[in-house]
Amino acid sequence: MSSSVTVDLLREAGGQIIGNVDGAVIKFTQVKDFTTFLAEYAIQDGDYIVHFFPPKERYVHSNGRHQVSGPFLIKWQRTFPQILSPCAEEYFGATQPRLQAAYTAEMFSWWLKAAGFAERLGPEAYILRFLARLDARLDEASFLA
């Protein structure tokens, strides 16, 4: 099948344009090596996109759904960004608009975009070093206590 036929089929199916590729799906790599959060990251058009989630032991099963416990949820919403922000600014040497973060209440997750920082050799190792640094900073702050 030619690429133009594939593009036409994707358009007919309602494919979205991402990174100038019709119907592309961003592939996230899960990272479960850290104690203070779960993460997944992707590289798109030279940018890092990172999702942070509470550690799995902080979830409780309630009313048929997985929830984050009350006291930890408050810490996750308030303390996590207070450590994430300066850690990211120091590591990447940038602020807004190159660094952006947001909270998604439905997923109990934080989202970070570091624009243009994945345009380097070894981008995976670079983002993993950032995640390790963030984990260490959260540990130093007794985040899980």
C-alpha cells in the first residue's frame, strides 16, 4: 500500500495530525524505578512529555474505583509541584514557556512538557537522569512520610 493511500485512509478514519504524521500515536515509555512516583515519558518533535502518577501503594480501592488516599492526595497536589518546578528549572536551565506543567484531576497525574530538550544525543538517558534527580529531591523532602 502506498503512503498516499495510507494517509487518505487515515484521513477517512478521522486520524489526527501529530508531529506532521497523520494518525500517529505518541508512544510512552513507562518508568517504575522510583519510589516517590510512577512515570511515563515520550519524545515528540524534540520535546519531552512526561506524566507523573502517585506510587501504586498510595491508591486505595473505593466504590469500584481506584482512588488516591485523602492525606496523600493533598500532598500530591500541593507539595509535588513545589519540588517539581525548581528541580525542572535547575536541570533544564529554563522556565516557561519552554517548561510547562499541569495537573489532571481525573488521572491524579501531573504532566510536564520540556520543549526542545530532547534534541540531543542520548535523549532517553537525559530524561531518566532528570527523573532520578526529582525522585532524590522528593526523598530528601520526606515526600512519602
